[in-house]
Amino acid sequence: MSLADSVLAVNNDLPIRTDKPVHSGKVRSVYWLTEADSARLIRERGYDVPADTPLAIMVISDRISAFDCIFHGEGDLRGIPGKGAALNAISNHWFGLFKENGLADSHILEIPHPFVWIVQKARPIKVEAIIRQYITGSMWRAYQKGERVFCGITLPEGLEKDQKLPELLITPSTKGILTGIPGVPEQDDVNISRADIEANFEAFGFEKKEDIDLYEKLLKEGFGVISEALAKLDQVFVDTKFEFGYVTDRNGNSKLIYMDEVGTPDSSRIWDGAAYRDGKIVENSKEGFRQFLLNHFPDPDILLNKDRMPEREALARDNALPLDAMMNVSRTYTGIAEKVTGRKIELSNNPKAEIVAILKEQYGLVD
């Protein structure tokens, strides 16, 4: 088996029966099932959703994105070995822990394969729910330049890089380009305040104003559950991004749930506890890859400056990264996944063939 074969880089070409276009994100692809297949699976598998709920197959890939670009390695390595399985394993673990602790449900109904989720259609809230326990990354860069107000929250003077914040901070940003919201620029990933959300809660996808309190409560509770579990592994949960949406339950009630992934190295910063106590930062998340890229390319401003996006895209497209850098990222992802779940992440010889076989034989979703 070649290393490139074990990587699932293209995940939007599977022969899953669908009558809608496949939606392909940076890492996951979504196949919306036909009405007939959705209804059949709900009946056969006993999912706790209304009989007419649209279902989708969500397939993760091993692609790696950073600074809004997809990067690749030498030897036609189009992703990071083990990354997709590691991300799903970590998310699945945390969602299970959320359930045990009586937190909200997620959109996942079943996990047929380490790369695959069967999900119900949710109505997404258009807020990237970001919560921070330490000052680092973009917040530190802005603080260093003299900014003191973030998302409507004023930070005290005298903070130092990577130090623990006086309290957990919720610093939301927009998810997608939202139009017609006063004071919110029409671009993706713009910082917003709680006051912005309260004044325009329906435009952000909230069904009721009081659900803003609920999303913050679920954000803090989810962060707390993961932070506590990671602390037992001597890992520091630095900051993370959650996504939320609404689904309708079997009785027709609307409920707020966790969506997408939670507590993964893609959506969070995780530091090694022993190294942090020693005054060093050892990243167990994608942040290590971002730092590598900033050091690897002679002009890091291309990666940090949104006005230089065409140059950035060319940089990602035209440069195969060293194999050892890609394998370092692989070790980071599989290492933290194995720590969190207590199970080994096995590389598949041919993940695509396995997925197709399972979805055909056990779910009847491939012709």
C-alpha cells in the first residue's frame, strides 16, 4: 500500500444515490439522500426523528486546509494520513460524553464507518461560536497591536501571550456572508458582539431571542466537559469553535443541537500540559501546521493578509510540502485521537472502497 493510497483526498465522487448536488466543504462532503431513502432508513434504523426528515451521508476526507487553502505534500500526498479518522473519532467521543452529561444532542444519527456520519438536516445558526480560555493566536496578535475590545468585551491591560484569561470569553464571528445586518460587514468570519446577535437574532438564524442564552450555555458546558476530560490527560483546552443548529424531534418540537465537529485539532487549540508548565507551547492541534507554514514560506504576510488571497491560493497549489512535515501533522492528529479515545487509529488500505461496500451492503444506498 502506498501512503497516497491510504489518504482519502477526494470525497465528493462516491456513487451514493442522491438527486441533489454533492456539497463539498474544505474537509467534508455531504450527500443528501432521496426522500424515499431517507424515509426508508428512518423506518428501518429506528432513528428518533420525524418520518419525513431529510437525511444526508457526511463523508470526511484527509485533506488539510489552513489559511482558507488546501495544502498537499510530496509524492502526490493530497492529505494527511489518518487525519479524517482521527477527527471523526474525537468528535464521536465528545458527542458521547455530552450525551452522558445530559447536554444537547448532535445532528449525527449513526456512524457506519470511521469516515462517515449519517446526519439529519438541521437549520444552522449563522454564528461561529468561539470560546477562549487563553489569549493566543489572532486575539493575541490584535491585543499586541493595542486592541482591547473583542466582540464587545473589554480586555484588561497587561496580559501576556498564552496566559490564562481572567474568565472564559465567548468571541463569536459570522458563519458565511450575511447581508443587511446593521454594523456587520458583508464578509465571512467577521467578529460580532452579543449585542449584534440580540439586535438581529432572526437574521443569525435564532428562532427565539432566549436561545442566545441557551447557545452560550451549551457552548460553556461543552467546553467544560472537554476541558475537564483533556485535563485528566494533561492536555490544556485553549480555545475552540462550536456550531449549532435546530432540528425537529419526533414529536414536532424544535430543539437546539450541536452540529459539525467538536473539540477536534481542526476546530480547537490543544496544548501539552507538561510543556506549558515548563513555559513552552507544544501544539496538539492544527495550530502547529499553521506555524510550520508561516515559518516555511519566505513571506508569511501572504498567509496572514486577506488582500493577498490570489497569491495565497497559488502558494498552496504550486508548492508540495515536505513529506516529514505532512507526517508530523499525521502524528499530531492520530496521537491526540488515540489519547482521547484510548484506541488506535488504523490506516485503511482503501477507505473509499470500504465506504462504498458498507453503504451498499448494509444501507442500500449504492446502486
